[in-house]
Amino acid sequence: MRDNTYDVIIIGGGAAGLTAGIYTCRAGLKTLMLERLMPGGQVINAAHIENFPGFPDGISGAEIGPLMQQQAMKYGLDIRLGEVEELTQNGSYWQASAWGEDYFGSAVIVAGGSTLRKLGVPGEERTLWCRGVVLRDM
């Protein structure tokens, strides 16, 4: 049986969640991050990121997402796939339930991120967004 008890549980695996994981793990806290899809969040969809420090020529989201995950795991972040269905406080600890598994932590960081807002118009599912189109000088 796995030990599902942590100092910190992070809900959400985007840039904010991964950054929180780096900081908590570097502080010596046993940390779990729960992400329902894939670590990296919306940044994964970016064709070219030009405003992130350390990459003077820019970098794609598909490249930087795994790098953020790798850095967080280097410090010991436990990353698990699971959509948190329930979060309850039981005395001095929190219980997060995700995909039939219960996790316990002294603290919780909610880094839920964002999702693309749909317009509800015909043909929306065939947008250029997923094809890496970059619009400039608009």
C-alpha cells in the first residue's frame, strides 16, 4: 500500500502548480501534485513563447512544459494523474479524493489554471488554435 500522506497537496499541474512544487520540495516538504490531464497546463499549447526569461530566442510550449516537470521532479515532487473530485478538511489535515484514491495533506495549494473559453459557434472545433498558428502585429 502506498503512503498517501503529504505535507502539501497541490491541485493543478500548470506552470503555477509546478512552480509551487519546486518551492515546497526545495523547502523539504513532502509534496504531491494532482493533475487531471498532463503537467504543464495551457503552456503546452503555445507554439512559441518569447517572453520567458532564460530563452532569448524563445521556446515552444511543447518544449518548456516537460522542462518544468523535469525540474520539479528533480526536487522530489510526486506527480500523479487524477481529477480531484472532493476536497475536505478533517481536523488538522486535508483529504483530496481523485479517481478513487484518497490523499492526505497538512496544507493544500489550489492552482487550478485555466481552460479555453468556447464561443458556441458552428465550426469552432476546427479552429486554428490547435494548429500552432501565431498571430502577430494585430
